[in-house]
Amino acid sequence: MKLTALTLSAALAALLAGPLAAQDVTVKVAYENNPGEPADLVMHRWADLVKEKSEGKVALELYPSSQLGAKQDVIEQGLMGVNVVTIADVGFLTDYDPDLGILFGPYLTDSPEKLFQIYDSDWFKQKEEELKAKGIHIVIKNYLYGTRQLLTKTKVETPDDMKGLKIRTPNNPMQIKAIEAMGGTATPMPLGDVYPALTQGVIDGVENPLPVLYGQKLHEQAKHLSMIGYLTNTSLWLGGEAFFSTLDPEVVKMLEDTGREAGLYSQELAAEADKKILADMEAQGVEITYPDLAPFKEKAKAFYTQFPDWSAGLYDQIQAQLTN
């Protein structure tokens, strides 16, 4: 007797039953960081979690060291439907929603925990849905990249010492304006270009969390570390909705759930890494300065007056959430 189409479908569904409906999925994960850096370690943890939870039916392929191109290039690949995820700070998303830039303001808070509460708030959940409509799908939103410090060829103890210094920043308006507010000359470029730029004198310094400065070996070319701690750097891992909308919702949920576990691991690593790195840098001839932060914070206030596109009262709204 012939199976009807309905019976055949039911039989096929039974055959494919199991975790994630036996959907085979590969996601490329691209980042600028080198193997062994915290970002790389966290992505390996995420890949292991995904493999375990999906019983091998979903795989993350890791591409460190800018193998798939600069951050903006990878984001654009995702928007076109490529099966890729990359790390991006909210500063990179201001073209889609200017208000998100507030979360990347200098000296906004020194508490990652408070910032993560905002990422879990109704305000941010609404932003997530609006980003989806514009093609951006956030997979991980509790990733702690670290606290951004300043590594330069000359000592920086005050904002005046930053005058005339060309400081590499990522190519996003938040960090460009923050460095400029504190007195430096922001020089955007991909992270992979920074070492040769320091070597050749194209730039005088670079800002980033300690694990990145150390992992990129930038202290070989710049021997003055100023612990200005101007930015508590939370990050997002995101891809294109054009790709994620093709996946089984169970697969998407699994990627987000395991991504959250990986994000918690990033917070553990960030807390552990700095002390060891400072000792290693000092042993390799880096002079470490702990400046009075008050003048830097005072200069940085100008940053918050430079974004007329922000919603009215946004700064006060975010500060109220941070102080709750």
C-alpha cells in the first residue's frame, strides 16, 4: 500500500527526531584576536558547548587573527546572509541605532555587572528586535572584553600628555570621540594593522584591554602603559538575520543559550588575566603608570554632548539604571 504524503511526512519526521531535528549547521566565527587570547579561549569553549548540546549536528568553525577580514567586512558578510558571527561593540552599531552608543561612553561605569543588567533590560530587548528588523542578530550579549587601557611610546600621566599623540582606535565613532575628548588624535585602523603601524611610527599608541595589548605583542613596540581604564568594554557577538532566520528556532535558541554560558566564561577570564599580564609586561620592560583619573574623567564629559541624534534624556535614563 502506498504511503500518503501525510504518512510519509510523519515517518520522515520520526526518522529525523532527536536534538535540533538533525539539522546540520555550520557557523563561522570570525575575530581579530590571536590564538590563546581570552576571546579565542572563550570561542573554543562556545564551540565545545555547541558540539555537546547539538550532539555534533551544529559546528562552530573558528577563524582568529582576522582570517575572514576586518570587523566591518565580516559584519557586512553577515548582513548579506553569510553563515558568520563576529564580535562587535555597540559602537559599531550606531549606524543602525544611535542610542546604543551610550553603552560605550568613557567612564560611564566601572561595573560590568551593572552594564550587563542594561543588556538584559526591556530597553535593550526592544533595541534587539529593532536591530533584527535591520538585519542584525545578536547571539551573545554578556561578553566581557575587558577594561581598555592606553599603551604608548611616551609616558601618559595626564590628558595633556595625550596631546599630539596618534592613538589607534577601532573604526567606530564612540572610541574616536572618546580619545579626542581626552586630548589624543584618534587614528582608526583594523587591529591586525596596529603592530606594523607602531613599528613604522604611523601611530604613537593604542588603547585596548590588557589581554589584547599583550596578545598582539604591542608592548614590544610601545613601552609605556597608562592604566586610565576609560572604558568598561562589554561586547556583542552577532551575525546577520538573513542567515539566522533560515535556522530552526531550536538551533537559534541553543546557540544563544550556549553563547550565554560562553559569555559567563569571558567574565571569569577577564577577572583572572590582568594581574598576570601586568607582571609579565613589567618584566619585559614596560613602565606602568597609574594616573589620577579625575582629569581624564573631567575631559571625557565633553563626549556626552556630541551626539544630537540620541533620544532626549538618554544619558540620565541610563545613569538611573546604572545606579539602581
